[in-house]
Amino acid sequence: MPSKSLRNHLRRENINRINSSDITIISLKILLRNRVMLEICHSRYTVKTYQKNYIIKL
């Protein structure tokens, strides 16, 4: 599960860029709520679940 500080950082620092990306803020909140794990990879967050990988472009 992403740490609280990471979730806050995503909301605070990247909300404008997320808003203009392919995945909406609502989708991001759902992904975070579902306790996916985030890994930072070269200015992108790779969201990994048990069976699927999602790329959130920031």
C-alpha cells in the first residue's frame, strides 16, 4: 500500500499534470484506494497489481 506521504505528494505536486493525462484523477484515487503499489520509474509511476500493470503518465 502506498504510504500516506506518497499519496499526499501525488495529490499536491502532480494533480495538474494528472488531470491532463490519459488517466483521470478519479481513476488514480480508485487505484490508490484499491491498495495498488506505486514504483517511481523515470518521472512516471508504474502501478502494479497482481495481474495487470498500469502506467500513469505525469
